[in-house]
Amino acid sequence: MVKVKDPIIDFDHLRLFTEGDPNLERDVLGIFVEQADIWIRNLEDSRDKKSWADAAHTLKGSARGVGAWRIAEICERAEELVDSSTPTERSITLGDLKAAVAAAIQCIDLHLNALQAAE
């Protein structure tokens, strides 16, 4: 199997996190997909610095749990924007985050389909 240098989801990390249990892997990925959507909406709807920072921080932790390093990196950037950014900078970062989450969800869907086919 070919290894991608910077995978969208680091499935080796996820397997360590879930101790190789495919059922737990499915559950964790399903929760991540649901929660990512919620936290993206919270970022979109945030009206103050605290809600923006809380949403970015929470999504960052979830992303790190499943090995979605790019999402975690963008969330970290979003947290750093709290005190010194313009609405345009936040909008650009949110766009980057939405694109990364969409790519991760697509990757997760393919992975879950492969797990299902392997049963």
C-alpha cells in the first residue's frame, strides 16, 4: 500500500487511539463528522472572541484525536486570530477550515466504506 506523505486523516494514529478496534474507529469517526459540522457552524455564527476561540479550540482537539492534522493546524491558526485579526482574516481561515473538513469527511466516508466492505 502506498503511503501518502501528508494524509488528510492519519489512520495509523487513529488505529493507535482506538487500539485497532474497527467498531470503535467507526464510532469515533462518526462522532468527529457530526461534531465537526456543529463546530464549523459555531464558528460561522460566533459573535464574540470567546465563542470563536472556544469553537476553534474544541474542533482542534477533536481533529487531533482522529489524526486530522491539517484541520488541527487551521484551528490553531483560528485561535491565534482571536485578538489580532480582521473579519476578512477570520473569513479566509474559516474558508480554509471548511475545505479541510470537507476533504476529511470525504476521506472518512471512503475509509468507512472500505471497513464495511472488509467485513
